[in-house]
Amino acid sequence: MVRDFASTTLASIPNMFGRLVYIASLRDLSSGTYEHAGLAALYSPQAVQESLECCHYEIFLKILETPLSIQARDLGECLQGMVGSYHSTLSHWREMEAYRVLVPGNTPDYLKEFFFSNLRALLEILQAENSTVRSNG
């Protein structure tokens, strides 16, 4: 099931952070339960939960294993693809720390903090690049 989900649904999302945002959006924040109508029609709730949880964690770890320069480009592409202007999305992510909901529920605290630290740095880099482009443009 995980392979099928990854090769169809996730493969259509062009960047790692986009995949992470998508799979995190399938999780109910109050219960931690993942919901996907297509998978639920084919598999048991337990199988869907375990598979999506596993997939979420794998994507999260893959991002952490990726060099920061590639993460910065990938995150920039993800944010540019969101509704609204890139500048306002970038500001919202920095100010509201919207990225905190992206972490899988079973993540050890040290990896959460590592991810949050990386995201803060990446967003600062993207903000600086955006400010330079805006002032030179």
C-alpha cells in the first residue's frame, strides 16, 4: 500500500516539502489519525493509519538527510506553489511557524528540534533572497 501511494499520489507532487505538506494535511491534528478516502475504500483503517504514518516519517527523514542547500531550493518551490503570493506565504510561515504541523507524531524530540531549527534557518535564507530579488527587481 505504501509503495502504491508513494508511486501514484506522492510522485505527482514535484518537491519533498510539498509531499510532506500533503501527507501532514491528511492527519487530523486533534486525534493524529490519517484520513484518505481512496485508501480507506480499499484497506482497513488500521492499515491506512500505519501506512500513512510510516510514509510521513520516511518523507520527514528524507528531508532531514538532504543537504540544506537542496532543502532551501525545495522549500522555495513548495512555498511558491501555494495559494497567495510567495512573499506573504513566506512571511506567514516565518511568523506563525506553520511548519510545526508537518512533523510526524512519532518523531523524537531531538529530531523535531533539528527540523524546526533547519526550517527557521531556511526561511531566513529564503526571506533574504526574496528581499534581494524585490529590491533589485
